[in-house]
Amino acid sequence: MLSSLLVKDYMIGDHLAFTARTDLLKAVHTLLEHGLSGAPVVDENNRLIGFLSERDCLKAALDASYFRHEAGEVQEFMSRDVSSIAGDASVIDAIQMFLANPHRCLPVVEGSRLIGQLSRADILKGLEKLRRDGR
């Protein structure tokens, strides 16, 4: 049953993303405002180039305290080795990725273009809805 469910049916399509040049303090504020643990970073063509996580932001705060400088831009602290998943992948693939690593959300791509974001909670909400609907 789960193998027939697709990531694109559970992802958030109206996603938050930053550019590499976004001010880090503004990005931190935005993450907090939206209650997110991180967000993808895209180029001018909406291609996925990185991911800014809470952990990256904490590293920036620590660096700023040691070196007494302003935080900088997202590109200085984002992770460039980003795990992502295709929109037409099965939910089982996504669950396996979440179990294999500590990520709380995954960028959803079509080729290299960002089309959404999928969190652990998105999958659980979808499974709960399936149960309620009796499928």
C-alpha cells in the first residue's frame, strides 16, 4: 500500500527557500517565525544548491561569539551536500531516508529544481489521514 503513495502527494508545495545571499540573521528569524528546523537554498533558477539547518545557524552563532564578527550570508554556513528526494519517489523511499539519517525534512526536486519540501510530520499526517479515511 505505502509503495503506491508518492512524495509529491504529501510534500508542502508552497515552501520556504533562501538564496545564498540571504542575510543569515534574517534567515534565522524567518525559520523561527515559520517554526521550521531548516530550509532549502536555491539559485536564481530555483535549483537546489544547499540547505540551511538549525545546526548550521548554531555554528554561525558560535563562530560569531569566538571571532566577534557579524553573522554573514547563508552561503557561508549552509550545507552544500544536500539529501533530496524526487517528487515521484514513493513514501517508503522517504521513510527509509528519514530513518537512515537525522534530517527532519527533505527538499523535493524535479531534476535539480526545487518543487517542495517533505518533513517527517508531513508523512505522519498523511498516514493518519489515510487511516481516518479508511484506505
